[in-house]
Amino acid sequence: TVKAAAELLRASSLDFRGNVEGNDIFEGTTDVVVCDGFVGNVVLKGSEGLARMLAGFIREEFTRSVFAKAAALFSYALLKRLRERVDHRRYNGASLVGLRGIVVKSHGSADAYAFEFALRRAYDEAHNGLLERITEALPKFAAPAAAAR
């Protein structure tokens, strides 16, 4: 099934990259990575934990001495932008595809800020006609699959 799906995606107009390794997720070579829920959850939780750990290391280093604290003051704007870029709450909401409606699964631990981003994702999908676009594209994918059988 996975190989057949890959062939259909290669034959589509999508910029399909094929199977990717775990390190490809953060290299910027792909926009979307599709995986099962267990793998996706492990990747998400692992990356969130890594971001928190690195933030703690940075905080420790900037409090080691008076000079480090001064450097932190000069770096404040940069550090704030970095914190915003890696804030997992800004990427909340996984789209479940293959259903007859728009379904965005939010983190169980999502706060109001994170939930807002999940709602934005759902809005964007509805506003941009994601369901209609997928439905329109399906016959193009189904014909080669039926012919291959």
C-alpha cells in the first residue's frame, strides 16, 4: 500500500520527495511529512523536549556571570524572536485527512494560545477549500491505481 501510494504521489503534480529520514524533518527540504499517529507523536514530543532543553541550556549560560548577563541584555530581542520561532504552540493542530470534513487534532496540553493556532489552521483549510481540492484531485489518483490492479 505504501509503495503504491508513493507511485501515485510521484505521478501527481505534487512535489513529492519520497521517504524521508528523521533528520530531514528539520532540514527544510520538505513542507509536509506524513506518518502514522504514533511516529508523529514521538517526533513532536521529542522535538518539543529538545527545544525546552536547549532553552534551559541557553538560560543557564546567560546567567553564569555578570558578563553573560550583560550579553543576555544585548541579545534580548534576538532571543525573543528565536523563542517565538521554536514555540511549539504556534504549530498546534494536526490535520486529519481522508474524512468527510475538516478535522484538526489539537494537543491535549494546548493552552488558549496554542488552541488559537489550531483554529487558524482549521479556518485556513475551510477558507482555501482544502476538502474540495482533495476531492477534485482524488479521481486523478484513483484512475492510475485502478489501472495498476
